[in-house]
Amino acid sequence: MNSMLRKSVLGIAGLAFTGGVFAGPVAAHADARPVEGKPVAVATVQGAQSKIDLNGEQTANAKAIIAATKKAGLPERAAVISIATSLQESKLENLGHLGDANDHDSLGLFQQRPSSGWGTPEQITDPEYSTLAFL
């Protein structure tokens, strides 16, 4: 796996882990008053989100996103954000028309809609175009 792809995937996994570690306890105790007591050890748990297995199509799409951000001269963070968004929106799969399973016209890696001005269906399903349109 190339270095930028590995960093992107690890960065996304790190963001998910950090969000879960801090957001849960902070939200649960937002109104609580401090309690005095002895410190306790914190155990980490490896879960399903600690590793992301990608198939060939997903890896190719992640590489296409990275190539588009590099070609545009954007920072590495742009690739990380784009891959994270595509994972959320389409599981890094370049989705075409979903027929009856879809109630609108979202397409591609970022679920962009031609009817909302993102481009033509051909453009939206082009990884380079859709990445740059997203960014």
C-alpha cells in the first residue's frame, strides 16, 4: 500500500477512534461535577473500526482520489478528507444509478447529484472530476 493511501486510511481510523474516545465521555459527563477518587487504568479495545479492509475497486478509487489531489497541488490533508468522505458516502465504491434502491440521483464516490449542479453523470462518476468538485 503506498504511503499516502496508508496515511489516509490510518488517519481516518485515528479520527474515528479519537472521536469515540473523547466524544462519548465528554458528552456523558458534560453537566457532571468533578468527583474525587483514585485514578483507574484505561483499557483500549480493538474493534471493527480499528482496521479497514479494502477490495481492489476501493483501493483503486482511493488511489484515484490521491492522484487527483496531488495533480491539483493540494495538501495531503485534502486526500485524507476526500477518502474519509467517500468512505462515508459510498464505501469508496463509484456508484452508478441505483434504480429503485435510490430515491434521488446521487452518483459516484461522493454521492453528488447532477440535478444539484455537481456535473453530468459521466463527470460525477469520474474519480478525478468528482474529487476536485468535492474539494
